[in-house]
Amino acid sequence: MEKWNWSNEPFRRDVTVDGLFETGGHKEAMARLHYVLEHKSLGLLTGEVGSGKTTLIRRLLTGLDEMKFLPVYICVLGLKPKDFYAELLSYMGEAMPFGLSKARKLWHERIQGQAGMERGWVVVIDEAQDMSEEMIQELRFVRNQQMDASSPFPLLLVGQPEMRRKLRLKKYEAISQRIEMAYHLSGMTREESTEYIRHQMKQTGGNLPVFTDAAMQMIHAASKGIPRVVNQMCTQALYDAAAKNSEAIDESHVGRVLTDQEWQRGSAG
């Protein structure tokens, strides 16, 4: 937005790790994620769409010591066992053999051969709620190499709240019992939303425009503290303020954003 001559644009998705705003929930989640790494556990991180799960995982993986860890990030819609093994074997420089049983056997041989190596794997499955039923069941075989005595690497499942509901089903009880860490990332508190908006505006390097307290409260209430929704609302409010040559963003700007959003959804009268 050229009007204010910022050095950096706020509320962007591609914010650097150094510029991230850490909420209390993010701090707690990060501590639990490090527990998963330390104990080579099976972990579950869930949160609403836009709550910052992927950003948190990106921060975790980019902060790993490259001499000690090899991060493996998997995000495949409808992930099946053959997709999973193909991804892992590719990291080992192996071609995916024909047939799941051969792939599973090759994987077990290779991962056992790497036991004791200084550089350990950290495997993340994102959008885990979309995994196939076969893949969820396969997790038992992926995790355990010595009859539940040990696990070869930490495995983190990341997904929407639907994943938690799935794991409550009786047929997935064997998997659910193996999850040693589960954390749900909720929206920001009202105070955190206010601090987040101010933090984002500080990244611009400028002094204007200013969000009023009332405007930030409206944004929090409408967004339920979900960072992505806060970003969208604030960006639209900034465009509205620029169009009206306003140096303060108040309830009128946010109100117009909310009205426009309802109209776009077709719910306005």
C-alpha cells in the first residue's frame, strides 16, 4: 500500500520466522513438539483452518540442527501407504518397488540399517485428517520395529479437528493409544489479537495508520482470534482506510469489511 510508504507490508503469509508472533498457545505447542522429537514419539497437533499449524511446523523444522536431524515433510491429499513409503524411500535414494508388501519390507530394512546414525529423521504428515483409512492403520507398522519396544523416529500428525474425532473411533483405538502427545491449537485471546495486530503494524517500519482499540476488538470477535482471518480482515480494513484517506482504522472501516464479507458469502439481506 504505497500511500503509507512502508518498508514491509503487514499481515502477509510469507512472514519470516524472525518476524513471527508467538502466542501462549504457540509456546505450549512448541514445547510439546520438542518433547515428540526428544522421545521419538507419535504426536498429534490439531487446530482450526488458519490457526497457524503449518507456520508452527515450519518454524520447528527450520530451527532443527541440520547435523542432527533430517526433516521429512509429507502433504499428500488422501495419503495412502504406498504414497507414504514412496516419499520416505525417495529420501533414501530408493525407487518405490511394485507392491506395498515389498515397499514395507524395503523400508524396514533401510531404516534398521540406519539405526545409530547421528542424523535422525523427523517425519511430519500434514493435512492428516485426509489420510486414507489404510494409512491410519499402517501407522502401527511404521512406528514399531521391535514389538513396541522402540520407535525409529518421531512422527508428527498435523491436521484439522476432524482428525481428533476420527481417532476416537473404535477401529482406530490401537493408533490412538500410541499417541504420546496431543495438542489442539486454538485461536488467540482478545489480548493476543490486539498484540498481534500491533506487532504486524510495527513490522511496516511506519507509524500510520493506527488501529483503534474498538476496531481491534471487533476484529477479534469476528475472527475468533484465528490468525489467518485476522490477517484478511486487517488487510481489507487497510485498503478501506487508504481509499478514504484515513489515518485511523476504527469501527466504521471494520464494519464495512464485515458487511462486504457477508455480501460475498451471499448471506446479506
